[in-house]
Amino acid sequence: MTTKSTVTKSEICNLIRAFIAQRSGLDWRNYASDWRDTSGMRALRSDRNRILQHGRDARALLSYVEKWSSLPVDYLLSELAEGKRLSFDPSRGSIDYCAGQYFPTEYRAAVCHAISSALWRYHVHGESDIRAWAIETFGRAIASRWF
């Protein structure tokens, strides 16, 4: 991996893709005492479905950045700056995440926030313009969740 000043958009996107692809580490024992605990199992299914949705959204946003967007790498790097939950460590060439409450339910959402924030700053001409652009580009569901 190269240093922060010479890192390419492709390298950052590959790191983000690997970060999204990691297993969530969701543990059913954090939700239910045993398989008969229906409310705990319902909460587990709800979180699992949300994690899967965040993964689909993150992959769609990342795919757009890689294939269609002229978004400069500096916008992504500023969203992955030190002091934020999701960060790029140039010395190790990795993406790091500092969990707030529970890593499995947060890490893919953090990617969505970072990419949508970078796109927002790059495309912003007013809030209504960015929302209309996001709906046209990603569809109403992703636009309503992240823009």
C-alpha cells in the first residue's frame, strides 16, 4: 500500500470492499438465552436483516464510486480521516473502525455514511438537488437511508 498522499481511489475502494466483506461477528447469545426465546430471536433476525441491507447499500454506493463517479480520492480520504469512527491507516494500509455500541450492527452502516458524505460534499448544490440526484442515481430506498 502506498502512503496517504499517493493512495489511489482504486486502492481505497479495494480496502473498503474487503472491510464490507468481513463477517459481522453477530452472536445469537447477545440476543437470546436459548432457541425458545422468541423475542430475542426476533431481535436477532431484525439486526441480521439490517446488517445485510447495509451491506447491499454499501456495495451499491462503492460500485458507483468505482465505476461511474469522478469523485476524487481526497473526498474519500477526508471521510476516512483520523478522529472519525471509520478511518484509513496509511501505515498499515487498512481501514479501521471504532465501534460505538455493537460492531456487527454498525460497521457497514459506517461505510454507507462515509461514502454518502463524500458524494454529498462532491455533488452538493443544495439539499433538494442532492436528494433528487441520489434518488435518480441509487433509487428512493438508498437515497432515503443515506442522503
